[in-house]
Amino acid sequence: MSEATGIDFNELARLIAAELDSGMQSVNSSVPWNGRLHIASMRVRLGQMEELSAEKYSPNANKCLLYQRYPLAEQGWMFEVEIAAGAAPAKARISDKPPVTLPTRLQTSAAVLFSNLPVNAIKGVSSDWAEIFKQVAVNSIGDLIAMKHDALNELIRLNKNKYPLNLHTKARLLNTAVPKIPASPADHYTLYSLLTEPPKALRKLIGAQHFSASASERLSDLLALFYTLLDSRILKDFTIRNLRTIHLDKQKQI
């Protein structure tokens, strides 16, 4: 049996759900709750590699087939997914398996990891600006992210400078979603040490069997974002394990 065919059906379903959920985040962030998309159903089929045809699937059908999207497609796998809007179901059933939870809101923000750091961990927040923010009870990155527009505008007015808007916007960029990262020998690597690694190298380091190509690309982009926003010394103090476990930490808080 090859390494690829050893993937458990339940784990495969979660992987596909995670990939699709990530892709729907940008759409869901701009529409009302009752219009947000979710995964309504999903089937894994074997030995069906035919192209889509108008006779079999109408152009308006609310279904799509991820053709050649995953490595297993070359072995005759195909994934059929139905997307729907409105309230998402809590569970879905995989044929011949007990019900499993398909996470429809997997995304955990990078801000979770850095929110307790002092506000001057954001690049551009000098000691003078840190003192100014302290006067309005903004002491941490989390405080800066959560700062209300009225308070921000008042700070701008009092200091006759729009720079606080720049810093507030930079901090809010940390609300970027973190891909789910499996446990691996890469856990001990610092975020700083991986900044220049390309997505393919990150995937190989973490483990290609459990970490998809798109997830490795998102991680690479995220590391570059951290380097742009945060003091480099911060990135030397945090590891991939810290980034990986924020999903678990978030679940414990719920």
C-alpha cells in the first residue's frame, strides 16, 4: 500500500473540509450571516475520473467536482462537494462510518498568538507612541486591534497625526487565518528561521502527507506578513509549535 492510500477516510474528509472552508472565508466575511456559505454534503468516490459533461451536470447545478485537485486523484479518487448558504449543519455522515464533525469555522486568527504582547512589538510603534497609546489604555497588540474607531479618531485629533491609523491597521492584519498545522519534527523551528523557506520546503519539513500544498503556501505568506508587521526579535521567540497549537488553545477557550 502506498503512503497516499493509507489516509483514513475521516481524516481525508476533514482535510477537504478544511481546504474548502479556508477558500470560503473571504466570501463569508463580506456577507450577512444568513448568506454565508458552508459545506452541505461531501462524497468520496473511487474510479470515476470522467470529465464533467453538460448532460450529466447542468451548468446551474449546485455541485462541483475537484478534478485533479489532490494527489489521490491520479489513483482514481474524486471528491463531490455540495455548497449551500444559510445555517451550517453540525455534523455530516461518511458512508460506512459514524458521524464526524465537519468544521465549518476552522479559522483561527494569528492575533490569538500575539495579542498579549506589548503594543511596541508592532513595527513602527516607538517608545513615544507606546506611551501615547498607554494614555488611552492601549497596552497590548490585542488592545490595538480592538481599538474602536471613535477612540482612534480622538487620538488622531489630539496628536494632530494620522499615524495611529497606520499602526491600528497593521495590527489588524494579524487577524489573518492560520492554517491547521500537524505535529511534526518542524515544531521546534522558530518562525524567524523559516522566513526564507519556500512553500515546497515548508511542506516537506512539516510532512507532505498531512500538510497540503495550499496550506504550505498560506503558511509562507503568513510568515512574510509576520516579518512585515512584527519586531524580528518576537519571531525568534515563537516556534511552529506555538503557531500550531493556537487552534487547540482556542478550542479550550470555547
